[in-house]
Amino acid sequence: MRRRTAHSERMNRALAALTFGALLTLLIGVVASGESLPSLVLGAVFTALVTVGFSWVRARNRLAWSLGYVAVQLPIAFVVFSLNAGVAATLLLVVLVSQCVLLRLPIAATAVVVGLVPFVHLGMSWGEGLREGLGILLAAVFAAIVTELLQREQRARVELAEAHEQLRDYAAQAERLATVQERNRVARDIHDGLGHSLTVVQMQVKAARAVLPTDTAKADEVLAKAQDQAEVALAEVRRSVRTLREPRETPPLPDALQALAELTSAAGVTTSVAISGEQRPLPDETREALFRTAQEGLTNVRKHAQATRADVVLNYADTAVRLAIRDDGAGSASTPASGFGLVGLRERAEHLGGRLSVESAPGSGYTLSMEVPG
């Protein structure tokens, strides 16, 4: 909007300068050759209206005011021309035609003004009047066309500048959204990776302490697994903090699930993996979401379920892949609806166009499942 106003002000100033030039020409003619003094007075009135009145009328943007302005200025220009038929009077008519375009009068109204301009030569002979009238008509048409082209060019510049501003705003919004999404991704990775690893380490240390007085070899074996898991956790922290983008080698999903099941079994909850359907490679995001679901489910089994057994079921259907983690724990009449782990898994599922569900009943354990296209 500010750019539009600036363009309008520049155009108004240009027309005012042209009108002042015409008035100066009238003044020189009156002083030098004694031409009609009334033409100078009327020229001054015309110039005053161009300088002050035109900006006021244009700002109102009302058709009635615009037509009234033209209805006042056109007779003044005609009288000035009849008193002093020179370049100055012609310039006044050209300025008025340009103002008709700037006021956005209907095309018919502007055409009427342009068509009336040649009639300033009515007092001349037929041949001379035709020649002069045609010349001033062409000048008026040229002024109207050039003014309209300038208006369109200015509008195009303003619209282009506004479009650039919008694009900058959209780019800033996209950057903020990308930042939020990246934060959420890193938070999910830290929770799903580091949280799981630390839980396993905690469970293995507890198991080692429990058997340490009676079976030091077993305790050492469990502590060695805890150390391995701690190294995995350290690698997860480094990856999440640096938000590395380089592709990393990942085992097939069934192998990764089997490794999770072995860790859970070693922590005291016997865990099995069952796979059905035709196995196939999965996109990285799909594999990551399913793996994190199994990780979160088995972590919750060890921490909260009071279970002795868990089952991981992976089903390759025709158009989707479904993973379920079931346990034989105490269960509950209500299913958890919050918790950062479940929130992160729901975000992963929704991003892939899938769904996450949690089912439970007293004495029947929990079932956490995710189904995604794949």
C-alpha cells in the first residue's frame, strides 16, 4: 500500500510540474507579447486545481468527485485555449486527459473527454481546423495510452514487490516450521534411542546386582551387556545432538526386532518375535517408525507392565505393515493417552499416513500397535 501511494505521488508531481511549465509559458507570452491576461488567470486556477484539488479528489476515489473535477477543468482548459491557442493551452488539455486515466474514469468517460479535445479548434477554417484538430486528438490519445501503460507498469511493480514480501514471509514461516519439526524429531530420537538404552542399562545393572553375591560370572556377563548398551546410548546422543543427515547402515527390520527381543529377554522378560507375510524392504522413515514402536513398547513392558512374557508380531500385508507388542502383564481398565513416547509415536504414524493404537484390559496386559502404509 505504501508503494502504491508513493507511485501515485510521483505521478501527481510530474503532472503538476508539467502544468507549472504550461503556466510559465503563458506568463512569458503575456509579458513578452501582451497576450490575453485572462488566459493567465485561468491558467493559474487550472494549475491550482491540478496541484491541490487533483490529489484530494484522487484520494477520495469516488466517481462523482472525479467527474466533477473533470467537468470543472475541461471548460477552463477550453477557455484558456480560446484566449491563447498555443503550446501552453495544449499542455493543459494533455494533462487533463492523463488525469482522467489516473482517476480511473470509465473508458467511455475518458473517450468523451479525448473526443471533445479537438473541438477547441472550432473557430478555424474547415481545412486548418481539421489539421489542427487531428493533431491535438492524436496528442490526447497518446497521452491517455502512455498514462495507462505507466499505470499498469507501476501496478505490476507494486504487485511484484508485494509478492516478494509474501514470499519472504512464507519462507520465514517455513523456516520456523522446519525448526519446530526438527526439534520434535531430535526430541523423539533422544527419547526413543537414549531413553530406551538407559532403561536397558538400568535393568541390566539391577539384574547384575541381584546375582552378584551368588553368581559373579553371570553378573559380569550382564554388566558387559550393560556396557555395550551404554555405548549404543552414547552413539545415539552424538547422532541426535549433531542431527546428522548422512545415510547410516541399518539392519533389516526383522533383525533389529530380534536384537531388541534378546535385550528384553536378557533383562528378565522372555520375548519372542513372530513375522508373517512376504518380507520386503521398507522406506527408512517407515522402518524407523516401526522399530521405535517396538523399542518403546518393550521399554514400557520392562518398566511398567509387571509382565513375564512379551510378543513382537510383525505382519507384512499387501499395502501396509503392522507391528504389535503384546505382554501378559497386569493390564489396566484405561489405556495411557499421553506420555512423550506415545506422543512421538503418534507423530511418526500420522506423518506416514498410518495410525497408532493402545489396547488394555485388567489381567490381559497391554497391546501397542502401529500400522503404516508400506
